[in-house]
Amino acid sequence: MSKETEKDILQSLAAELAKNLKSEKDLSALSRELVKLTVETALGKEMEEHLGYAKHSSEGRGTGNSRNGTSRKTLKGQIGE
């Protein structure tokens, strides 16, 4: 996907999401949720790349290199936890 196409998609998405914002609190909540989703997606893709197979794939079973669950984590940053 070209940078211009990606930017157009993001601008369209931002415009759609902005329709529901009524206050600064709404904007803050949306920002936190977008950061959360972005980080979770990036970490999931990183794990797929590291292990060499997608989540729920049978490729890793019995190899000693399989996913064995998740645990809750808190990311601390400038916009909060």
C-alpha cells in the first residue's frame, strides 16, 4: 500500500471517529484505545514473525516452539497506563 493511500485511509478513519467525540475526555479515551489496539496488533505480528506461524495454527504443536497462553500486561506511557 502506498504512503498516500495509507494516509487517505487514516484520514477517512479519523474523520469517522471524530464524529462521535463530544469532549476532551472522549478524545482521550479514543486515543488510549487506539494506542492499545496498535500496540497489541504490533506485538501479535511480532510474535507471528518470531515463531514463524499464525496464532491458532497447528504448525507449532509438538515442536516445543508453541504459544502457551497470555498474561495481562500494563504499558506505561505519556498518555497514561
